[in-house]
Amino acid sequence: MTPSWRKPAGALAIVALIVVWCGLVVSLSGIVGGWHWVLQAVFYLVAGIVWIAPLKPVLRWMER
């Protein structure tokens, strides 16, 4: 049984997704920084969770 190329490719895709997502969130920090601290906390909490949603299809593809 030969090793699948999907796992390393999927791992790189996941790292790329995280880097792009972090860049997007950081680019919004100038705007978000002027918000009330409660709104900032909600924004960063949601932003910290939302990036997980696109992982399910990538992980499913990696396991095929």
C-alpha cells in the first residue's frame, strides 16, 4: 500500500487556510480596535471559531 499524497497536501492547505484567515482578521484589527471591548471580544471569539468550519471538507477529502 503506497502512502497517499492527500494527507501532506491537506495539511499544507490547512496551514494556508490558517495563515490567510489570520491575515484577514489582523487586517481588520484597525477597525475592530475602535469598538467597545465587549464587541471586540465577541468579534475575536467568533473569528477564532469560524475558521474551523472549512476544515471538515478538507479533512474528509484527506481521508478518502
